Amino acid sequence: MTGKDVLRKIRKQLEPHVGERIRLKANRGRRRTYEKEGVLESIYPSIFVVRVDESNYFQRLSFTYADVLTETVELTFGEGKGCRSASL
């Protein structure tokens, strides 16, 4: 499988989850990791967008499919603590 096929497969696996609650754990380097919960808002050819609702505001975080492939971003779908891990 070529690299583009793998990224396309990850995108296809994310498509049915648009609009669902998602928990993500992102490694931003130099010991900076954070965990956020939000909604998988949209999917584009090169990136996907997660909308995170904080107490007084919301923010949109975008990630590439390569982030999922390299395990820089770990995704979990569902509500609350009973989230199931995405097998991507």
C-alpha cells in the first residue's frame, strides 16, 4: 500500500463519525500533550477539524491524517468515559 492509500483509508474511517463526540490526545512535542473533548466537525482532503467547547468559548483544532498515522494524535469516539478507541 502506498502512503496516499493509507491516508485515504484513515479518512474513510473517520467519515462516518462526523458530528460525533470525540476525545483526542495530542502530542505537541517537548512534553506538551493535551487531552480535549469535542465534536468531529468536518473532514477535508488533507485535514479534519475538531470543535472543542470550553467554558466560555469554543475553538477549532485541525489535524492531518498523517498525525493519526504517526500516532501524534490518538482518537476516541463516543460519549464520556465509555468512549471506544478508534482502530485507525
